[in-house]
Amino acid sequence: MALVLFTLCGVAQAWTPGLKTAAQMVAQGTATPHQEMLVFFSNREVNLAAVWRELPIDQYNAVQEHFHALNRQFSRQAVENAGFRAEFGGRGFNPGTDTDVNVLATGGRRITLEDIQRIEAEYQRVIREHFGRQGVRTPVERFDTDTDFMPHPNHTDQFDQIVRHINQRGGTAYATPGAVRTQMALAQGAPGDFIPISINDAMDFSAEMRRLSQASDRSANAWLREAEAMQPVNPRRAELFRAQAQLAESQSAKYISRQFSLDNHLRLQHDLNPVPLGDTGLDQALSRLHDMGRGVATARDAAAVRAMNRHGLQRASDQLVDTFGTLARLNPTQGGQFSRAIAQEISRMSPSKAGEAIGRLERSVGGDFAQSVARETRRLHATRRIEAVPNAAPPPRGVSAVRIMMAGVSGYFMGREGVYHALDQTEADDTAFDFFMRVYQNAAWYGTGVGHAYEEAERAEIQRFMREVERGNDPSLTRHVSATLLQIPYLMARDSVTGILYLPDAIVEAITGTKEAEAREQASKEFLAEIRRLVRHREQIDEAFAHAEAMGVRPEDSDRFLDCLCNQCGGMLGGYFCVGSGCRRPMGSGPCVCKGPLNTWNTPIPSGTEDSLGCFNAITRRNHQEAQAVFDSWQARIPKENYKSVEADVEEVKWLLEQGDFEQAARSYQPIAPVLAGVVDAIATDDGVMHTPLDRHLEGRIAGELINQARDHQARQEYQQALDAYQAALSVWPDDEVKARAARLERYLAVQDPQEAASRAEAARVAPGQPGDDREGMALTPPREQAMAIERGSLDGQQREQAHELRVEGHGHLTVEVQADGDLQLALQLRHAEGADVLTQDRHGRRDSRRVEQPDLAPGLYEVRVLRQSGEGDYVLTPQLRRVSIPNDREPNDSAEQAQSIPVNQVSTGLLGYRNHEGRDTEDWYQVTLPAHGRLTVDIEAEEALRLAAQLRDEASTGVLHQDHHGRRSQRQLERADLAPGTYHVRIMRHEGHGGYTLLPRLDAVGEAGELARHDSMELARPIEAGHEVTGLLGYRDATGRDTEDWFRLTLPTSGQLFVYVRADEDLQLAAQLRDAGGSRNLAEDHHGRESRRRLELGDLEPGTYYLRVYRQAGQGSYRLTTRLHAR
């Protein structure tokens, strides 16, 4: 019998000091070839270190840039050596992101599984050859860099076999061609063409995202179980497992986000508005993961998505079903296709959710359509019931697996003591069942420690458990079922690990009663032989436990070990280890008491490996390697003792967090932060207990709460309080995004004088924005207080209410206060004067003073109504407007037809989210006219209280050229590199909140005015002469389409040999042809591959007219065309 701890594959090695140093050297550009190879080989560990902030993000980005450059080089060479062409998807440096290499066929070839296997083998050879040339010996193991070679689905007939091969090797290839095509279309959001997605491909993609998200969710749960089990044995490795779990959680969230992206892509494809994420916990977690990437800062978000995985998938399915229902209503001729697609999505739902979805369809589309969906759903369910379910992978022949639990690291088999007692009590005529039951009984008593601490257990519960075991109800007697023995808290060792016990089939069959009684004797013999082989002789195990004592190492020496570590903290006077009430000093924190000439202070115990080894050897007079287990246990005391010295302070920080005093929690945490390094805390979650580094848990919670508090302050325009909260968050958790927000707020608050704010805001409208301009200071200016006329009135039994007309001249935050005298008690309402709708009111209870606020009012006429509750008397009504100083856009500009024209390379401003009786201003449209070809970039910067999205649209405003709408952010950027002169539309949409924004369109122009005339047909061919150079542009699009070819008419005065050279920008790949005078016959052509340079050569040409055709293959840019004639 073999006892195997169940561990997950995928961790080649830990984040070792050598690997850490190598990564730092690579980031600095000073690495040796061996260090480069080590970091490249260990890229997975580098990603895990970045997730857990073991590697600073700037170093990680530098390391990944180096890795990415090498990996592209190796991948491209491997693909081209196999006779194919490689394309790479855009890769952001987000920890855990793999590398996808798209393999494209050339010359009409079809890609086969053998081709992919040849590329993979060539990839390994190229890597080893590269490092071998530098004199570096490479590892024997395969270089596992999470690089997948995926064929284009249109270039292979063996897609399924190739996908199966990639996934069996640990890759994450999409299982259907439709899913691949959909992902390629979604990836073209910036700034390539908008690629439509077919309904069938969309459904393939949705099913694939659901499958991958659920698989990632299961993987995350498995990693977390392994981390829990590994925590008492190897905390460092447990931390690595938790990092793996977070990667899996983030992957699961990514697949859910892609389903929402699919839905919005389909909506935009059919001219429907996208559906933004909402304010729920799931939506906020998905937004933060998208915006901030994977890492400690988003660990709670990843865990939240894992906890809500089923809910997130259901939300995405519901949204997709509703979108298809809308499209079916708008396109009745495609009803059947949409019906099948919806049925496919609904068939994966629970019966209750499926019923809700069909009910929504009945209300939104109609009863007939809903019934057709229901019929198709039933047909799909019937088909799936008929299909055979794939069998699970069989266990090894003659062997069955039974999951068990082991107590701690000393439990060799259901508790060491339990096995010993079972062996002592074994009789010659015992059957396997008798022995197996005895082992479990003894394990329940001795293996969990209950037998050694009987008075601490509850007798009745133990007896109840024993009765269940004696009845044969112990779940360990069935295959593949976890033993409940160690799951009962009062019988369970505090820390446990899950294992798999592989038993011969004869044993399992005997225990479960699946064979006759005569088979039990044979099973008994096999079982006892395996047990005795595992345990061997009891004396040998006892010798192992006595080994440390035989070397002269005593457990009580560990206090002297800690004294030694503390001895250096006080300089010449030294220090000592101290625990208890008399050990706390006025200065510092920690269990070391350091002695100085005039006073004493506390510090944490040093945890450096060199200091620890020196003190260990000094105390034991032995080399630490001779007693590694004892050394590890002593060193493990360091963080525990450090924690004990500040335990009361930690509880105070936790109490402050519960009270909501987050800034004081940050101040209280800072002095004790160094003491908490290495301390692991148990955090209660809905799924059980999670072990996590205490310092990171507290820092993440404090910073997260402070950031949320800062956002709330900003929403209420309390900018100084928001800045204080951001700065407090930065004091415990440095974060680039939060740092940038705080810097923007500081610049924002620097403009305090109202007149200066107004003048600078006006200057921003007319002054061109130059690179490096402080755009926040130029246009995003603070609001200014504007006093309004005070109103007076009185109420009594006859006059029970009174209305006051209030004219608001500008956008802003309106506050109205009322104070009564006498015994008058009143209520207060703010209403629209035109529509009389109540905007806000203060009426609960009976009081003589009231206050109402409305932060998002647009200019207009409003009504303040004062209502008597009881008594009578006079009152004073005081309105105050905190008026926005940012100039508004010219209204109305809420549609493409009303779009406001704005200049290029100048800052414009606008407001969104403010409301009046006509409604809320939720979107603004602008027109930008480009005078030249080039790249258009539009930067949008809003106040923090306003979250928005943006689109760049074509001349007709119907086609989306680029959009930035994921997450809820106040900064957006639109970009398109291939625009021709013309008019384009910018659409800015409110997600939530209200406030001002700046808009800066910038044009990076190419070409000259003389090159702008189109000559894209033989009839419009541009005349040129031999020996001259001309320039042109290709690949740019305008209202009529994309400019894909240019024609030139060349007249040769004499016969001779003609040379034609075409040299283009790197972003433009093109081809060239030379045609005869009629334009119908090719005389020469250079078009193989995708190149930016072409050359034509033709001898013995007669005098006359010829045509040159230059046409685009991909990209956009300028080119130069040169002709040379060598006369005969």
C-alpha cells in the first residue's frame, strides 16, 4: 500500500533567493546568461511572485518585457522553421497571462496536428540552442512557458485533435473554431476594425467561457484546499498555493467578463447601446480586476468572483438571452436562429432560472416566440440525455483510491498511534474488515489526540461517533468518499492534510461486501502485508523521533536560541528575549528588549537566515543540517513571538476597522507593521477558514476601506477629506493608481480662488493643449460657493404650506436649510417647478429645522416647499449653491445630429450627469474634423465623482471605430491609427455620478497635402516619370471606405531595363505589380509574404506606357515609390 499526499501539479519550484536575485538583475539589464536562462525557465514562478507582491511591479514589468521579447523571437523562429507564419495577440503584463501564438498557413497548406507537434519540438530546440550558444547548460526538463501554438481555425481540418493535444499538455485552447473566431473579433477593439460575430460563433463562445470559468473555479477551490492542508507543514509552499488559487480565481473572473463583453459587442453590432456593469459587489470586483490586474490589491475581488461564480455566469447568460430576445423582436425574419441560440443558453440553466428567462421572453418578444424557445430547450435536454456521458479516467489496474485524512505531519496513516494500537491488537484470524475497523477506531482515539486529552473532549459525542463506526456507517468504507473521522472539530487535529490511500481491489471489494466471504481471507492477508510494509518496525520509527535528542538537541534550548537572536539589537550592551507584562518598553514594538546607555526599547526578533543559522549552531554546537526539523521549528517561533508582543495592538486595529475609524486604524497599524512580517492569520470566510499573511490582510483591508471612503467624499464634493483618506491609504499600501488620484486631487485643490478658477477654465477652452500641459489645472477646477437670496415666511393653522420659487443659474450642488421659531415644526421639500416632482425631502419626525441637498442640479427653475407639521411661527429659508466652475459643453448635443464641433489639439470641457425637469444629461456628442491622414487620440479626463465611457464613431456616426467602456473609470482614451481626412464623432456616455470632464483630441499627422488626392483605379492613375520618386499613403479609411491601392501611369521614352523600388513604413505591408499598356496583363509582381519593401525588375521593355499598381496587404502608413530605367 502506498500513501500519497494529494498535491496539484504546476509548481516547478519556489520563489528562491537565487531566482529573486536573477529577476532583479534581469530587470536592471545586468543579468548573466545563466540568470537570464533561470528567469526564462521559471517564468511561472515569476508570475506567482508578482501576484503575491514578492516581486515589485516595476521589476516584474521589466522582467516580462525581456521574457516577452525572447519568447516572441523563439516562437516566431519555431513557426517559420516549420514553414508557417506566426502572429501574436497583444499581451499586457498582467501576472498569470499566457502567450498565444496564432499559426497561419501559407501557400494553401492545411495545418495538421503533426505540424503543431513539430513546432513545439522546434520551440524547445530553439530555446536550448539560444542559451547553449552563450555557454549555459539548460535544464533537462521541458521549458514550460505557458506558450500555446494555436492554428487559425480556417487554416486546419484537424482543429479538434489539435485543441485536445494542447489542453492535454496543460494549455487553455478554446475547444471550438467559433469560440476562437469570436475571441479574435473581441480582441480587435483597439484600434482595429470592428469585426461582426455570427450567432453560432457567439453561442460557441458563451459555452466555452462557461466551461473555462467553471474549470478555473474548481481549480481555485482545489488550490485553496491544498493551501489549507499544507499550512502547518510548509507555510511558504501554502502561500504559493494561495497565489495559484488567486490566479485561477482571476482567470474565472476573466471568462465571466468576456461573456459580458460578448453581449455588448453583439449589441453594438446591431446598433444597441451597451449595458454597463452595475454597482453590485460582483460588478465592482470584475471592474477592479479589469482595471488593476491580478495581484494582492485585487485578491479580495478575485475571491469574491469565485464565491459568486454561479451567480456571475447566470447574470451573463440572462443578459445574453435578453439581448437575443431584443434582436429577435427587431429582426423577425431571423427568429428561428435566435430561438435556437436562446434555447442553447437556457438549456444550461437550472429549471427555475430557465422558467424566469422564458417568462421574460414572453413579456418582451411574445408568447409564440417564448413557446418556440421552450420546445427547442426540451429537445436539447432530450438529446443530451441520450448522449453517453464520458467515463472518468480509470484507476490503476487492480487498485482503487480511497480518500482519507491525516492529522498533521506526524500522522503516518490515520494517526501514527492509531496504527500502532491496531497492530498490537491484531489477531491471527482477523479479517480485513476487522483490522480496517480497528485502525479507524484507534485513529479516532489516538491519531487525533483525543486519547491523550480525554478530559478535554465531549464524551457523548465521541461515543456517538464510535457507534456509527461500529455500525459500518463510516464513509471510508465506500470508494472515493472523504472520511468524516477528522472532519468533526472536537475529534480533529487542528491542522490536517488530505491524502489518497491506494488499496488493492481485493481489499476494497472485501470491505464493501462486493465479494463472497471466502474472498475476505485473501483480502485480509494483502491488507495486513501492506500495512506492515508501510509501518515496518515500530522501533525504526521510534529511533527517528529520538534522533534529535541523541545529538544533544533539547526543545528547551529554543528560548536560548531566541535570546541569541535578540542579543545584537542593543549594540555593545546587547539585548534579550522577553515575554510577559513586564517586557513592554515605551519605544518600539517586539519581544526583543534592547539595552542602551540611557534607556531600553523593543524590536522584532531578526528573521534573517544567516543570523538564525549562526545562533542555532552556537546553541546546539551542531550543524543545522543535522537537525533540520528542530531548526525549522525554532525558527518558526520568530513570527509567533513577534506577534505575541503586539497582539493587543492588532486587536485594537481590528476594532477600529469594525468601528469604521479607518484613518485611525492606519495610524495605529504603521508602528506595528514591521513586527507582523511572516505572521499567518486564520480569516473566517463563507467557505471556511482561510490562512493568509496578517500584515497583507490588514494592509489590504485598511487601504481598501480608505479608498472607498475617499470615493464617497468625492461623490459629495468633499475634496479635502477625500485627499486625506487617499494619503492615509498610501501610508499603509503604496499603489500607483491611488497615488495618481491623490496627485490629481492636490492639483485640483491648488486652484482655490474662484476668479482664478474661472479664468483658468476659460483659458482651457481657447488655449491649445501642448504635450506636458497640466490639463487638470487648466480645466478641472473646484466648485465655488454662490450665496443665494434668503427667503422668509410663516405658517399657522390657516397657512399650512408655502412654496418659494428658486432659480438656479448654474450646474452644481444645492443645499437648502430652514429654521423656524416659536413652536413651529415643519417639513421641507425640493421640487421641479415645471413638473412638481419631488427631488428630495426632509420630513421624518417633528423638528423646527430641516435641510435638503441635491448634488446634481442643472440650471433651471425649482420650487422649495415648506410644510407645517404642528405649531405656528416664522421661518428663515437659506439656499446655497456650490456651483461648478468647469465650463459646460454647448447644449443640446445629446445626439449625433446635434454633435458639437470641437478643434483638434485643443482642450474642450463638458458636464454630464446633471438633471432638471427634462431629465438627466447622460451623453454628449462631438464632431472632430481631421485635416490630414494620421492617428487620432482622444484623451478624456473627468472629475472623480463622474464615471464615464467613450466611443469614436465614423462619419455617419453608425459605425464604432474604437471604444473604451470596461469598468467604471474617470479617465478614458480613444485611439485609431488609420483615419483619413474627414469628420468623425466622439460620444461620451455617463456610467454613474456627475461632474465635469476635459476632452483633448490629438492628431499625429502623416503625409503632405499634395499626396491626399486618390488615384485608386487605372482610370485615375497618377502620371510619373522614370528616375523620379513619388510618395503615397495606403490603408487609411474615410466615409467611402479604406484606401487599399494606388495606380501610377509610367511612360518610358526609350527601351531598356526597368527597376521599381517601394519602401513603406513598418506598419504598412504592401505588394506591387507592373502591368502592360492595357492594364490587364501582369508583367511583373512582388507579393509573397507580408513585407514593407518591394522590388520589381523587368528587362527589354519597349518604349511606351505602363501601369504600376501598389496595393495594401495589412496596416497603414506612407510609402515611397522610385523608378529607374537603364536604357539600352
